[in-house]
Amino acid sequence: MLLCKFAPTFTPSTRHLCSTLTNTAAELSRNRMKLLYPTSLKLDVKSLEGFATSLHPYDVKAPIPDDLTDAEILVTWTNSPENLKDAAKRLTKLRWIQSLAAGPNDVLAAGFPKDVVVTTGSGLHDRTVAEHTLGLLLTAARRFDQMREFQLQRKWPGHLGGPQPDRPKDRFTTLRDARVLIWGYGNIAKTLAPHLMAWGASVTGVARSAGVRDGVEVYAEDKLAELLPRTDALVMILPGSESTRDALDAERLRLLPRHAWVVNVGRGTSVDEEALADALERGEIGGAALDVFKTEPLPESSRLWGAPNCIVSPHAAGGRPQDAEALIAYNLRRFLAGQELKNVV
């Protein structure tokens, strides 16, 4: 009886208000902007909660589920071409795509409407690509690749050990005093350069515009003819576009010293692979360490597999976006506020 006596009394108007509030909350929940995130990598989804969005996982290799085709935000990573084409056709309310790749060529080729904003994962791969590049340069200088080849043959590579000349002018054997030219001087280059300089290398950059970036002299591309002949190691970190297609061609390869190495961790389309194979087979350059190719996987018919002093790396420099959640959250906050996003294409 006491419970009945002190229980709250709901008048018709009170019950109507409660019902209205419940329906409004449900409506707000239904109307929250949908964000689709890929299951192709492990994301800390909880760090993305609290925004006026609902979060939905999706399979990057399968068509978008029917109940998610009204999504307005799409996060992509290693999506198949079929998945992206399906999304471009069926996500009719889509307003923004956050790619976690440094270069979103796959997204741009899928056919999304031009009014859909695309942002890249630039910055998420700086450390991993810089680390891999450093490894390729050290392998080229210290010839770890040859040591492994001799090991498999159970032979002692005496020419690689014992007393050696210190910093010979006709070979790339150390980073100390090496003249490293980085072509494509963006975030990855800025991450890599301090490590090279810590080992004593002299670092110069090439980009679309000249200037000094974090203490490194960066020249415009019209200075390449002057810079290439003074290069011990050419590191290429160019983006993939028509303007960079075959940027390193036969003519520019001929400008490099015979001992110079080419390291490519940017895009495979930036190198004329036939011209590079010619240069390697003729001994016109010291070698090449390549992480990217025009066709991937690299076809068995490619001459690069057997070219002298050519190291093939299976597009392994990136592939692991770091701190992706922070970038998604930063851009999501700005997107909901109607502000300019980071890394807009």
C-alpha cells in the first residue's frame, strides 16, 4: 500500500510528454548520420563514439548492405575496386570519404560524384615508409641482399667482409657523407631526412616548389639535371598521377653516376621500368631497391626480377596506418561543424 501511496501519478499530459520524448530520442537515433568504417584493419571504434553519428562496420570486399546505403560518411582501407564502384553507385547520400591510404587513387577511380569530398590518409604512413626506406638504403649500401644469396649457397662472401675501403667515391657503401636526393619532398621525406642526417648523409630534396623545409634545401624539378649527376642515392616518393608518369626515364637515368642507387617507395608509375632494367643490365647505375611497381604483384615476365643489383620489395613500406582514429576523429569533428577538412584532395 505504501508503494501505491507514494508512487508518482502520471496524468494524461505527463504520459503524452514522456511518449513524445521517447519518440524524439528514437527519431534522433534513426536520423543520426551514418559512418561506415572498414573491417580490414583494427580500429579503436570506441574513440570515435560520442559524435552525432552512428558507426557501422562493413566488408571492404563485398557490396554495401542495403540498410547502409544511406550512409553519408565512408572510411576506406584496402577496398576492392568492385566494392568502391558499388559504393559509388548505391551510396546516394554520401558526402565525405576518408581514405586511410596516402594516395587515394582507388577511390578517385571508382566514379564517386564530384561533390563528394575525399580526404587522404597522408601522415598515417610517414614513419613506416621512412623506416622501410632506411632499411632499403642500408641494404643497398651494405649489400645484405648479396650476403643472403651467398648464405643460401653455403658460400663465404669474402669480397663483402674483411678490410674495405672507407667511403670509396665509385661505390655507395655507407650513409656517411652519402649524397641522398629525395624526389617528392612531403611528409614522408620530412620524417626520413633526420634519420639519414643522423647517420651523416647529406640530404637534398626535389619538389614542385623550391624552399627550405625543416633545414633541408629543396629544389624545383627544373634543377634535376644539375642534381642527379651529384647523387649517390636517389629516393623517389612521388605520388601517382599523369604528371609523374615515367618521371624517372632513360634520359634522367643517364644523368645518374654509375654507382648511384635508385630507391622507389612512392608509386610504381613514376619509373620507366624498361629503361630502369636497361640501365641495370648495362651497369649504368649501381642498383635499384623497389617497393612499388606499375603492375602489382610484379609479373613473372618482368625483367626486374633478374636484373643485376635489383632488390624487389612487395609493396611493404606502408600497409599499416598509424593513429588512423585520431585523423578520423579530427576530420569528423570538423565535418560536423562545417569546417574545412584535413588532407582534402
